[in-house]
Amino acid sequence: MRKKSAVALLLALLLLMTPAAGSPFKNEAAAQSEIRIDVRGTTLALSAPAFLERGTTIVPLREIAVALGAEVGYQTGSDGKQTVTLQREGRSAALTVGSPNMTANGKSNRLEASARLVGDVTMVPLRALSEALGAIVAWDGPKRIVTIDDPAELPAIGSAGKLRELMESASLTLRGYSMKYGVDSVQESVAASAAADRGASTESAPSSEGGSDYSQTNVQVEGVDEADWAKTDGRFIYQLSGSRVLITNIADPAKPALAAKLEYDNEDGFYPQELYVDNKRLIVIGQQNVNLPYDTPASGGGDQSVSSGAAISEGSIEAAPRSEKKIGIWMPVPTRTTVKTLVYELADSGEPTLTRETEQEGSYISSRKIGSALYIVTNKYNHSYSLYIKEGIEADGEELVRSFEPVYRDSAQSNKLQSLPLDTIRYFPESPDTSMMLVGALDLDDAGQPLQVSGYLGSGQTIYASEKHLYVTIPKYVKNGDIYQQETQIHKFRLDQGSIVYIGAGSVPGSLLNQFSMDEHNGYFRIAATKGDMWASGEAGSTNNLYVLDEKLHTIGKLEGLAPGERIYSVRFMGSRAYMVTFRNVDPLFAIDLRNPSQPSVLGQLKIPGYSDYLHPYDENHIIGFGKETVELPSKGMSPDDTMAFYQGLKIALFDVTDVSQPKEKFKVVIGDRGTHSELLSDHKALLFSKEKGLLAFPVQLHEIQNKEKLESDSFPAYGDFTYQGAYVYRIDLQEGFKLQNRITHLTADELAKSGQYGYNYTKSIRRILYAGDTLYTLSDAMLKANDLASLEERGSLAYPAQPQEASVYPDGPQVLPLR
């Protein structure tokens, strides 16, 4: 028996040591026959086999470098270690055998696998090396092919004639759609969509806390920071308050005190919108609108001082003789809208010093910060072009170009506005509108690297960013017979340490809800969209679909036809699963399997009253939904069987998806009545969640019906009266669900008593809840409160100085006012 047991044990060990089919830990000889390397369309013959190591492709260095046209050098240090250097078209890389680090273009990066010698061949991670040399790498998993190419190049506009042609084509498309559907322009509808996404707004970030004992912004992707209204670094709290930025010292929670405040001159049109904080910097992002003289092109053109944008005087309108005036065309006041980024160095006292200022034209769409790299996306609306093609009036080419070319500046280089030349501005083929997307890229650690601005005709709307890529989507309406059907164009960029590289484009049918409709995982891009109109019937009716795209944005998998007649209300991707909520009368929660990218499938669904506007991971088997409870009532004037759903109070639910074939609503809480709302439903950054602390908190505007017994059962659902605004703080676990620990408000009892159905002191609306150490902080425009994290008893508070009625003029920019 012992001999048989020993043999069985030996066989078991041998089986455990043998790699399974498809395992990344196969021996190198077996892997060579399966992985093909194509460089610029040519298959390489390798001196040593390529192999996978924990998902990273390892290849011989020399063959890849030579195929890309790079110069290779070898050096042996005094320690005997060999360093390899590579040069290609102004880019450089250096690797040391045995080290997990690589220097690429002067910046150090940690590799996913170390360079090593296999025999006498230097083997390196293929993707890191190729991308450091400026190439584009794509992995075809099913075919096991790696392709390496030069970056794709969108066509440049180049000339006034081409610009006029592109603008006219886009304008005709917009006019055709607006005539069919009676809207002013597609641009207005997509602009509204972008605004909703800014408010809504790889692995999902599991919670809002980081390695230190203070909360961080609730972001979509771990490692990809998003700007917010308020942040903390554990020592100070940084927040917006109207047109100010306030910095509060929280070293003593019982006596929080202002350390400094940044006040901006409203007369120059600058208004702060969001901010970032790291351990040494404060970054404030805001928008500035400047009226220009009539004889100055809206984009400025050329090389201008930042002080050139003066307000228009009454006399300037009458400056031209009457004989030269155009009758019958109203000329709008020319304005320039720019997004300014103010970078401050933070002292130990919390006082900031302005060290750099950048500016790029357009309205703010969104931004992301990854390490020291900051990326800002804006849209420049070319509103004036319709005047050039109207009633036979044609602008000369020079004027058209000057009005179109966007401006930007970087104080690290110059304080003067520079124009982005027309021959550097690219256009998306068949651009769906006349606006221009600008992507600004900035390395905050390198003042010698200027702001890099890229321009693309065809505005970006919703963006998603992983640590390595930026995806920008653009809605486009395609005519199909007598109807227009919307599709979503997707443009992919590589984020390259403070610069961007265009990779390519793809498209899917339908429209997106927000950034959470997109995700990147293991090289695949997943996207969920609603196609059609949920109030229409037949072919025009709505369906909800999910698509999987490869690294070249080719669709390789799809799941279509979910919940016909409904639309997507929320999506959350979590690794190899996705969760989707659709709604019309009831809330189906779909659990979707994405383990096989080419064949996504429904694992299970749950139909319950209500809907979720936002889904947040609790753990791999539980997800929290935030939305509204609903009631289904007969629809008057229609068939007796027809019903309509009406939203009620704010609903939070904990879904158990341990058995994905049968999702369950494990716990739920309904807060208030019809009219109750939370900023969290439109902005995920309003949520504070820590699984480790069992903490869940968010702001609530509470509406309650006082005499529910007097309501008629068949009447239209009544709205509640406003009764409260503040933070709801819950303890959450899998045994008891949601347990309300307390509520915190900044409104006094007298202010609540004086509030009406539609108004109260909104400066005291709590917008964010943060924690640092053992203290919970609630923030509004008017004050900060500190409460003990365990008991929620108040420990201290700080009333902020009232907003000045008239901003003072600071000729040298915003003043920093240290407060002792």
C-alpha cells in the first residue's frame, strides 16, 4: 500500500509540474512554435524562441532592435553586469541584464520581467522595449501573433482649402440630421452628453482608500487618478469653495485651521473646477472665458501675450464705417475659452507657491493623472464657421485658418500664447462634427519638457483611461434608409510618460452612458452601448449590447439583444465579469461572463423594482448599487395592461453574485421619498467607501412626504418636501448589510426650519466626505466638520471666510494668503 501511495504521489507531483495547455509557464521550446513576431508585416526568424512569462512576451533583443532600425550598443560595468543601449529616431533605451528596470528617453521604468541571458542571447520584454523605441505593439491572443508597427498617422488638415472642405462636409451632416429630427445640431446633444459624463463620470479601483491611512478619490481605475472637488493628503484638506481653493490644516481635528487660500480674480474670467494633490504638488484646473476685440480672431492666431484678450467696448462696435457693415447678420461677441492648469509646490506649512501655468483652448472635458504625467482633454467649438458659408459670405483662407487654429501656452517655456499650426492638426476620417478635440500632455516632474498639445478635428466626448491608454469616444449618426442610427467611434492613444501616441480607431453600434461603459482588461477593450430608442418600436427600438475589441480595436466578441425596449442605466466591469443594469419598468441586473473574450455570455440576471445609476464593487462576489426605488402604476389613457414606472426614494442595495446564475439582492435600504437625491448618482467621486473599515458614506438631499396616509393610491406619485441635507454614514458588512450609524449636516436647526420646498442655504450642502486617521471630515462650500470616525461625535469645525462680493484685481495672478 505504501508503494502504491508513493507512486500515486509521484504521479500527482509530475502532473502539477506539467504546464497545462495555454499556460504562460510553458517551456521555451514549446512556446517558440506558438508565438509569431511580425515587424512591419515581416515575420521574424528568431535566434532564440519567444516565450510568455506571466503574460509578458520575452524575445531576443537584437532581432527586434534591428528590425526596428535601432542602433544597439553593449557595455560591461565594473560590477561585471552588462548594459544594453538602443537609439532610434531620437528615442533611447537602456537595460541592464538581470535588472527589472529600464531607462527610456531619460526616465526610469520598472519592467514586468527582467532582461536576462538565455545561453548567449539577451532576452527582454518585447512590449516595453518596442514602445520605448516609439513602436506600436498588438497581441492577437487566439492566433498567438505579436505585431509591431510604426504609429498610425491620421491625415493632417494642412491647408485652408482642405479645412473648408472638411468643415462643410461635417456641417452638411449636422444639417441633415437636424432637419430630420428637429434639433439644432448634433453638437448640442453630444455636448450635453459630455457634460453628463463629466458629472457622472485594467481593474476597477476597489475602494477610495490608499496605502496611507487617509481616503483618496473614488476613481474608476486603480493607479489612474481623477481630479475632484476636494482631496486630502492626510495632513491637509484641499477643496474648492466657489472661486477659491481652501487649504485646511487638520493636524489637530479639534481645531482645524486654514493654512492658506487661493483667491482668483473673477474679472479675468478664470473659475477653478477641479484639483489634484500629491505629496509635493497641488494642481488646480479651471476654465477661463475672455471677450476679444472684434478685429481679433476668436482663436487669436500667431504669438500673443496672455493679456491681449480685452473686453469689447461699445465704441469698438461702431469702429467701421456704416458702408462696410454687413446687414442682416448678427455677429456674436468673439470669445476665447481656455482651460488653465496651475501647478503649485506645497510647503510643509501647506502654503502653495505657483511654479507653472499652462493653458489650452477649448472647454474642459476631463483629465487624468498617472504618476507625474497629467493629461487634459478639451473641445474647441468652432461656432463661427456657419457664418462663413451663410448667404454667400465666404471668409478668406487666412481668416478661416486664424479663427480655427487653437492656442496654448506653457509658462515653463513662454508666457505668450502660441498657435497650433494647421499642418500639425489631424482629422478623424468622416469627422462627425466641426469641433476640435485637444489633448494636452504634461510631465509635472520635468519642467524642461513643454506642454505637448495635439489637435484633432472631430470632438471627443466621453473618455476612459487605463494606466497605459486613453480612449476617446465620439458619437456619430449614420443614415440608414430614412432613419439615422447612432454609432460610437473609438479612438485609442498610448499614454507615453507625458506625451501621447495615436494607435488607431474602431466603432460599435449605439451610444454610451458614461465612462463606466468602457474598460480595458488583459489587452482587450470592452464597451457597452444602447442601440436605438426605447420608446420606439420595430427596428428603431432599443437593445443593449456589449462588445469586446482587440488591441487594434477590431471587434472579436459581442453580446447583443439584452433587455429590448430598455436602456442602460449603469455598467461595471470587474475583471472577467461585467454587471449591467437596464431599466424601463423594472431593473434587470445582468451578470456577464467575459472569460472568453470572443464569446461573452449572460451568466444570470435579477429583476427587481428600481434601478441603479452607479455600481460599486464590494468584493469579487458582491456589488453595491446606488439608484432609485420605483413604483409601477397603470398608465392613464393607454391600454389597461400598460404600466409606467415612477421613481421614488434613493435606494442602495447589496447584490450577492456568488452564484452568478442567480444574483440576489441581499440587502437594501430606501432613503426618503420622491425627490430625494444624491450627487453620487451623477458623480462617482462623491462616494466614500472602505471595505476594511466597513465604511460607506455619501451626501443626501432628503425629501419626505409628511402625510402618506392621505395620498390616493391611484394618484400620480407625490413629491416629498425638503427636510434635510447632509452626509449619511453607514457601517456595511455581509452579515448585517447597511447600518446607518449617523447623519451629519452643516445646516443649523434654524436654517432647516427656514428652508423651503425649493431652496435652502446651498453653500452648506455637504459635497464630499473624507477621512484621515481616526477622523471623518465633511466638506461644503461654507465649512468643514470633523467627527470621530468610530462614534461620529463632533470633534471640531471650521467656518470658512465668506466669499468676497467683488474679487480684487491681482495683476500678478491669484494671491496666496497664508493664515496663521
